[in-house]
Amino acid sequence: MSTAPVASSRALPHPASGDIRLEAVLHALSDPMRLQIVRELAADGDELTCSQFALPVTKSTSTHHFRVLREAGVIRQCYRGTAKMNGLRRDELDDLFPGLLDALLAAAARQAVRLGG
């Protein structure tokens, strides 16, 4: 009898590392809410649940933003029990686009200071 793990019906689709495109990453990060999500994930350095983000938008809009980031290959999402965990795909993004994420995060931090946010 096989004891191979059964794929969860709650598994979320993610692009393979080789399928991540620069245009999709830049588009995903062009939205202020999505950029905020990525900044928080980068600052935390670990996984966060969706509910740990204090986004000033509805739950359905938050879900949309997380989906765009996941489908672009910027974040990885998985279920742990009932919580949807979010993690930045930093290593993969750094391998594909060296320096891009660090430059974008630094620019976003400078902009936040400049704009008082």
C-alpha cells in the first residue's frame, strides 16, 4: 500500500521559478498595497498570515492583491490548518533578477520617508 502524500485540494498554484517574468513582477509591485505587503514580508523575514497585514482595504481586495503577488511569483502561499501563510520568494527573485528586490525595497523605504509614510 502506498503512503505517498496526497495533494491538498487547498494547494494554491504558483509559477515555477523559470516561469517568473520580470514584467509580471514589476506589475505586481507597481501597486502601493502590494508593495506594502512585500515590504512587510521582507522586514519580517518569515511567513505571515493574511490577517497579520493591516491593509486599509476590504478582505476581497486584500485577497486580490495576494493573488496577484502569488501569480507573479513574488510570494508563496500555503495553508497551515486554516491559516493562509505568505512568504516572499526572495531567493528565487534574487537568482532571477539580482539586486532588483533590494533596489525596489530601498526605493520604497526612501519614498515612505520622503512622503511621511
